[in-house]
Amino acid sequence: MTEPSTAHQPTRRGWMLIVAGMTSLALLVAAFLLPVPFVKLAPGPTFNVIGEQDGEPVIQISGAETFPTTGSLDMVTVLESGGPRGGLVFVDAIASWLDPNDAVVPRELIFPDDETGEEVERRQAISFSTSQSDAIAAAMGYLDRPIESAVAVTTVYSVSPAAGVLEPADHLLTVDDVEITAPVQVAELVRAQPIGTTFAIGIERDGQEQVVEVTSAPNPEDASIPFIGIGVGEVYSAGFPIAFTLEDVGGPSAGLMFATGIVDKLTPDDLAQGNHIAGTGTIAPDGTVGPIGGIRQKLAGARASGATLFLMPEEHCSEAAGHVPDGLAVVPVETLADGIEAIRAHAAGQPVSSCPAADAP
């Protein structure tokens, strides 16, 4: 009678090594899938502001004469992964560190620790809306056309007396029957009365005027100061409707290209003349271009979409050095007028200015 062979069966020590190895492998896999306190920045989609998105013009103008446009004037975006809107896992962070078009930065550099995903989205949406209003003012100023302005709510803090009563974009008409003509008036009127005062605030919302009541409370940062919990600023209009149809996009960096697109649509000169142009930068009502984030990702996204000319704030020259894709001419600008001049020169085949060399004194 023969006995069963045990030559291929693991010993007790062998089983322990197998279990230890499998446990280590499971822990390693779990570690790669753990969220890390970083944010990944990657090139995002581009949008042609003189074109259409989902069958609708990105910039809709009515009540004024518009002119045909050709080519592309792209606004560029950055995709963010991580932060309060979703965790970035370790394996994704490693892959992004190895991709020259991506960046991985500590989360606290972009998002405050106490900011929720909803608050981030709200802040980004407000910035996007403000950039559209400022772009209208900048474009009308460049075209030497009249600009209309109003005082409006820009922010409503989530835990505040105004939460659920006032909304971003509400036009502020009066506070206790005092006409509001400048943003600073609102804070002055609220702080002139003791904490616990109920204010009758006249607003215009969606074209309808109404009066709401808000009772002041102690300011969370200084309990001696009355507080209703709103941010206030000026919003601008052209005297005829200008609407922007993009959704699910946030932040202020499209201002330069929005203003350029409005100018292109309202003037008989075809700015791009069939060329593919992209750009980024905040815009002030007076046409001044300001800095943005994610310039390296935006350069990569612009070139990937086919752009041959890229407008950006002059402040980013040093950051962009060594990261300009082949075939993309990068022009630093300080104002809307600078950007339009560069587009016209590029379309005419003329040389355009560029950032100084990295080793320039």
C-alpha cells in the first residue's frame, strides 16, 4: 500500500510565508488606493467662446448688431482631482508626478481646510459669473460704448443671517429705504445699527423687485461688529442682453477670452481670421489682465486643442519657461487691448511679442 506524497505540500513555515506575502500584497494595494492630501492639476477641455457648445452660442448677444466670426478663441481650463470635492489616491498622485503636463500640489495651497465641496463649487461659480460681468465692462470700455452698473450680492455665507434669504446675483436696491449706489454703503448701513437690528432690503431678482428682511448677528471674526453674511460688488451690463451659456465651469480665468469674444462679435473686423487662438487671464472692468492658476496645464491643453497662439498674463512668463509646447506662440499681455493687438498681428502674419528668455537679466 502506497502513502500519499507530501512533496508539494507547503510546510507550516511555508504557509506562514504565503499568508505573510498575501497580507503584504493586500496592504500594498490598499496603500496605493488610499487618498492623499494633494490636488492633481491636469489639462482640461477648451471652449471656443465665439463658437457653440451643445448647439448654443457660448456668448449670446441680442439687441445689438453682431458680425460673423471665424476660427477659434478658446478659453482653457484645468481639471482638478482631490481636495474637498473628492480624494486623490496615491497611485494617481504617483502617475501625475511622472506626467510633465500634470502637477500635484498640497491641498491646503488651493483649498482651506474647513471648506466643503459645495462651498468650493459655489465660490467657483461666483468667480465665473463675476468674470463674465467684468468681461462685459472691459469689452464695452474697449469699444467706447456705454456701460451700465448695479450693486449686487456676490456671496452669501452658508452660516449667516442672509443664508436662505438673499442669493448671489440679487441686485441690491435699498437698505431701509436708503438707495444703494455703491457696494460700501451696505456695510456702512449695517454697521451703523446695533447687532440684532432687522433690515428691510429691497432687491431685484430675476427681473422682479421685492423686499426681504435680514437681522444682523455678531461677526464670527469680531463679535463686536454687526454682520449679515454677504459679499457685495458691482455687476455690469451693456444696455442690451449678453448671456453666457457654459455650464459646469468655474473660476475667474476666462475673463480675458470672454471680453475678446464679445469684441469680436460686436465689430466687423474678424479678429481670428480662421486661426486657432487660446488664452487665459482674469479681466478687470477697466480691461486690466490679471494672473491665474495652472498656467502649465493650460499651455498643454491649448496646444492639444490645436491652438497656435496663446495669450496669458505677463506675470506667468517665468512659470511658463521651459513648458511652452512646440508650435505654440505665447504672448504676455497686460490689458485686453494688448491681447486684441496680438491677435490682429498674428492673423496678419506679423511677429508678436513673447516672454523674455529665462536667463535674461
